[in-house]
Amino acid sequence: MDTFQGTLDKILDEARQSYIVDGMVIRASLSIGWAVFPKDAKSLASLSKKADEMMYSMKKKHKQEQEDL
């Protein structure tokens, strides 16, 4: 799981970078939700639901962190 988390951190760090395209600064945001089979769910539908719940939980956490700044 440490390797998985490290990979997610790298993706998110890269997505948070600012890029210059044709002289314009471009910033993107990215939300990732994940679930692990069979630990989190035993069916594809349940696994997808768990991943969505994780994504929205992370978005809420990030929004609260931004408001605290």
C-alpha cells in the first residue's frame, strides 16, 4: 500500500504544478478516489461506490484545508 500511496502522491504533486502554455499560466486540480478489492468491497458496483465516497471525502478535506489558509 505504501507504493500505491507514493504513486498517488506523485500524480497529485504533478497535477498541482502550474504550466505555461502560449504565455498563459494553466493550473489544474485533480481528485482521486480509490478502493481496494476485496478489502473495501467485494463487487464492482460496491468498489466503484467506495472509490466515489473516498474521492468526495478527499475533496471535502482539501476544501476545508484551503478555507483554513
